[in-house]
Amino acid sequence: DPMAGILPSLEDLLFYTIAGGAEKIPAHKFTTALKATGLRTGDPRLKECMENLKVIMKTTSDGNLDRHLFKKCVQSNIVLLTQAFRKKFVIPDFVSFASEIDALYENAKNLGGGQVADYIPQLARFSPDLWAVSICTVDGQRHTAGDTKVPFCLQSCVKPLKYAIAVNDHGTEYVHRFIGKEPSGLRFNKLFLNEEGERNEYVGFSNATFQSERESGDRNFAIGYYLKEKKCFPEGTDMTSILDLYFQLCSIEVTCESASVMAATLANGGFCPITGERVLGPEAVRNTLSLMHSCGMYDFSGQFAFHVGLPAKSGVAGGILLVVPNVMGIMCWSPPLDKLGNSVRGIQFCTDLVSLCNFHNYDNLKHFVKKLDPRREGGDQRVKSVINLLFAAYTGDVSALRRFALSSMDMEQRDYDSRTALHVAAAEGHVEVVKFLLEACRVNPVPKDRWGNTPMEEAVHFGHHDVVTMLQDYNNKYSPPGGATEDKEKEISEKNIDGLL
Ligand code: GLU
């Protein structure tokens, strides 16, 4: 291949990205950089890469990867790795998002109040101080804070999962022949299996909880008999064995970490983000999210839908399974419950999250002046706005410029070449635009681009005399005796759009 050695391969590009000019990459530097993207070294999608790394580490003396070794290590998982390092994941700047999550976690940690459920001993034994948050994005970026490895029972958080499986296996029409909003329970699939020791996504079963639930479940039996009398079950159903299944499902154990992957599977249209496995069909997921949205939080559901605006499901063990559709799954867990039965810290976290980020179902995604949009890279929106601004100046579209100014856009933004809207309008001879920028927006009249040119020089160069005159008049009016100083320029520019409003 004559091009080989001329065009760098993806592996080479990745090497340069991580090495930052060095000849070799220390293995720990690679794994640290990897974690910063949100990926875990235990991610099943990176299995080959991590196995190769282990083998290579045994053969190198210094633990460093040169280009050749690096290539050997990453080539089997190069697509995912390239995506990660090119910031193509749903949360491009994962490190700063994770630190925002940590801050919200800390904020809720200090909250007192609430009661740990004590109707069965398996729940009563939990410390009220336990508090954990785990997130998993639709691209499998992971972050956890607090007691995220402690097993607890899903309890009612299992309901959306078993409902989704029922719809997936039997269809909406059939399932809703028997239920309005809740299924009577069907087979529960083991969702996640992963060989790797401590990196397993933990799913267990508490037989003690199951027995206790069965013994203390008089209310559930009462409901069961009532439904049976009203012929709500499919023909031939043994109601008490269905109740057993229900109690068993409630007794499935997860950790905050593993449950976040389940939530992420709901966020990701039924595909498990870290295995790529299709667990649920799209219709089952959509139904589930709709029901969670309207009735996932006991008698707080209406308020939660209003204030948080995200599908969620609460459980009596203190779990809240929260879904940001198409973005991430979140599990919150803290045993103390408020009067309505929801985790005190969990509710605080959900509320805080939506005040910080524009995740509410009805948050506007286009004009997000006040809220953070972690789906975009920090600079992304700025770049877009410079392009729009300079394009409007280039085409002479004063009405677009007026809209931008009214939406508090910085009218002095500069592009890659340090050119402003005023430069462009002056070069193109758009007198109305120049007038608007000077008089209404009060932009700095003498900015210099990367070649040192001012708008005046542009106008002269391209022979736009009317623009030259206008700039001269303006400069004379505002330049102090003795010539414009840097400070004066700044002062003029800082008046910006205040005069407009
Ligand atoms: N086992 C509990 C019940 O059905 C579950 C309660 C819950 O988590 O909401 O009574």
C-alpha cells in the first residue's frame, strides 16, 4: 500500500493524542486518560485491549508503550477508543460533569431526616448514613460516588424492569388486557453477566428478604385476592404463586453501580450500553418510561413529574432509578425515606440535577443560557454562535443581528482569525450592519484581526467609502483628545447592548 506510512492510522492518531509529543506512553498514563473519558478498564467492550495490555506489561521492563506496542494493545477496540478520545460520547467533557455530580452528591449527603423502613429486619438494619449515586451514560461512561458497592434490594424499583420485560415478551396489547398501569409479573431475565471478578455488575437475591416479604405481605395478599375475585388474571393463573414471584422480584439485590446500568439500558432504547446487547424492544422501553414518568414516585409522582420532569422509580429500600432518556441512567440509594416513601437524599439529588442541567423533559435545549448542557462540549456552542454572527454580518442580515443582540449574544466575538462581525461587515460594505454594530451594540470600533487589520482598513481596502465615512465619524465622536487608549476602547465596548434595551 503506497499510502501506508503517509497517512497515519487511527492507532497512530490515538497514540499522538495520548502521548502528547512523548515517544512512549506509560501504561498508567493510558489507563488514566481512558478513565477521564468515562470508560472503565473493566468495560466488556475493552476486554481485548485490557488483555493485550496485561500481556504486554509482562514483557516490557519499564511499563512503557512505544508506538508499536500501543498499536498492538488498542487495535482490537480501536473504534470505541477513537470515539472516546475524540470526545464523541454523549457527555464529551466527562471529567467536569463527574465533578458536578460529586458536588450534588456532597450537597445531599448533609441532609438529615427521614425514616429507614423497618417493617422487615432486612431493611431496618441499614444505616441511615448510607448514600450512593451511580451514573452510566448511553455510551457506557461511568461515574460513582459514595456507597456504590453495597448490595440492597430493588423492591419497587424492579417494577419498571419486570413491566418492560413483560411488554417485550408479550406485547403492549396483551399485557394491558390485564393491567392498567402495572403488570402481574412475568419471567425476569438475568440482565447482566460478566465474568470479570470484582468488575461484575452485581445482581443477587436475598432469600431472607423474600421470606420476610411473604410473611409481612398481608396487604399484597389482600390486593391479590381482590384482583382474583375481579378476574384480573389470565385464565389458569395461580395467584399465590404470582405473589411469590412478586416478592422474589422485590428481593433481587443490586448495587448502586449495577442498577445504574439497568437504568442506562432504559435510557438507551433497550440496548445495554456496556455489552451492546439488546435487552428490551423500543416499545417496551417507551411504555415503561411513560409509566415511570407519570407514576413512579408513589404519591409524589405528580410533583416529581412537574419539578424534575424525568422518568423515575422509587423503592422502599431507598433506591431511586432515574432515567435521562437518550443520555444516561442514574441510580440513587439512601435508606431514609420521607413521608411519601421516597429517599430523602435521592429526591434532593434529582431536584438538584435538574436545576443544574437542562434535563427536564420540557427544558429548552436551544436557548440554554442559565442551565448547563453537559451533552455539548464547552466551546461548541460558542463556535456555533461566532459562525452565526459572522455569517449574518457577511450577508448583511441586520434583523438576524438584532435577534442575536437581544438574546445577549456577545457581539464582539472573534473567530479563529480574530475577526469580528464589524470586520466582516466593513469588508463587505454593509453600511446598515456597521451602523447597527457601532451605534446599537457599541462594539469596539477598532479591533485588530490576526493580521493587525481594523474594520476601517478593511473598508478602505475594498473601496467602501460610505463605511469609511461612518467609521471615521464614529471614531471622531468617541475618541478622547490625544487618541483612543486601550482602556477607552474597552469602555466603549462594554456599553455593548445595554443601550439597546
Ligand atoms: N415489598 C414491598 C411491597 O410490595 C415493596 C414496596 C416498595 O418498594 O414500594 O410491599
